[in-house]
Amino acid sequence: MPDSGSPLVLARGLTKRFDDFVAVDAIDVHVEPGETFGFLGPNGAGKSSTMRMVGCVSTPTAGTLRIFGLDPQTDGHLIRARLGVVPQEDSLDTELSVRDNLVIYGRYFGISRATLRDRAASLLDFVQLIDRADSRVDPLSGGMKRRLTIARALINEPDMLLLDEPTTGLDPQARHLVWERLYRLKQRGVTQVLTTHYMDEAERLCDRLVIMDGGRVVDEGSPRDLIARHAPREVVEVRYHDDVEMNLALAPVRDRAPRVELLADRALLYTDDGDAAVNALHSDGYRPESVLVRRSTLEDVFLILTGRTLED
């Protein structure tokens, strides 16, 4: 077992290839005890391939990987016993009750039935499913199934929780409830490693993250540090009737904005003074259909670093 101050995950030159395709390209990553660490990037960036190596279900092609100070290739069973895993797709037994999904899963870790009954009750209360304990899983909503999957991942009281896109496909209300449960786990000191392509999710949950694209790490830091490092203070989102009018209207402000991005439905003006940019937009008489001045976000950082949106 590593010293208490040692990283729980330490990767150096970590690489994963599938024949000629390089899914993960020599990345360096470390995860400290108690932090929430994120892999942020579009589909195909290498996030899930990295997570599978950390979870000891995929063998690295090259590089060094240590989990809890152990080598996944020789100590995989010891590492997996200390992990809680929330996969992209829920793998619940839909024919069993909500409670039995936890109890039966917990038996794989050699936990006694008496202990599991107590833990299951506590975890179902934690994820707000205690009133559905005797219900079958099949009719549960997507948000309920996701919360049950998180509860199941905690049944062995893991030292680290791996969450692969934990809120994909959930409605806003369900997403916020999952976020709140994950934040409570963080308050309890549970180390979390998550992948996501949702900007607001990463910004809300992560202490530190890496932005991945094409299997490589583009940059690393806290959400606040990444925004301060790469994006001006404000962004003006503006829409015009057509592209011709937009290009004419933007001409006076191009010198005022360090960066201008033209998207399919709007233009983004990155600037330290959004109000001044808006005033300049009106100087030649072109009236935009809509204008929004907002603070820079992680999505803006990704756009600046990669030149495209996460949905591309």
C-alpha cells in the first residue's frame, strides 16, 4: 500500500493501441487522495480507454501505470478489490430487486450478508432509493438506475471511485441529483476519477482535470486555472440575420477582441470587456438578433485549444 501522501494513480507515458490505432498516446497523469479528477474531451478522445486501464480491465500497450502503488498487470485483483466502478452503461440485473442488486454484487467481495443488509440500506438512503428497495429494477427511471449503479459501486467501501460519463443521457433534474450525491461523497473524502464530455459537469465536480483530444493530453489544471490561462474574462455570443451581415458587423470589433470564433449559428467574441465589445457592435448600425455577455467557461477553453466544439 502506498504512503498516505502518494498518488493513488500514477501514469507515465501511458499508451494504448488497437492494431494501428492509438487510442491513448503516451499520457502522464496522477491522481491525489481525496480529489475529484476528470478526463474531459469529445467522444473518441481516449477517455474511456484510459479509464479501462486504470480499472485494470485493459492492459497498457506501453508506459508505466501504478494504482495504489501496485502494478495492474501483476496485482489487478488486489486493485479491483479496492475500486468502485460506475460504467458508461448500467449493468444492473433488471429481474432482481433494487436491494438484491446491491447485496448480491457485494457477495463478490466476500462481504457477509448481515453487513451487506446494513450497507445496502444505508446506500439506498444515500442515493434516495430507500422507498424503492423492494421494487424490481426494470421499471425504474434512467436517473434512478444511475443512482443505483453508483450505490452498487460503493458497496465494498472503495478507496477510489471510477465514473465513466456518469450522467450521460439523464435529464437535467436527474443530473443535478447525481452531482449532489457525488459532491457529498467528495465531502466524505472519497477519491473520484471521472470521464465526461459535459463542460458544466467537469467545472462543477472536478478539483483538477486533463483535457484530452486525439488520445493526447492537451492541458491540465483546475477548471479555474485552465480558464484563466487560456480564455479572456468574458465572451460575447452574438447572432445576426445572415453571414454577410455578421461579417460586416464584426469588422469594427475584431481589433477589440483577442479572438473571434464563427460557429454555424453564432459568433463568439473573446474579450476582457464584454460591454465595450457590445457597444462597438452597434456602432455601424447593424443590429444583432441576440446578444449574450457571459463569463468564460471550460467549453471556451476547449474551443480555443482544439479549434472545435465538443459535439463535433
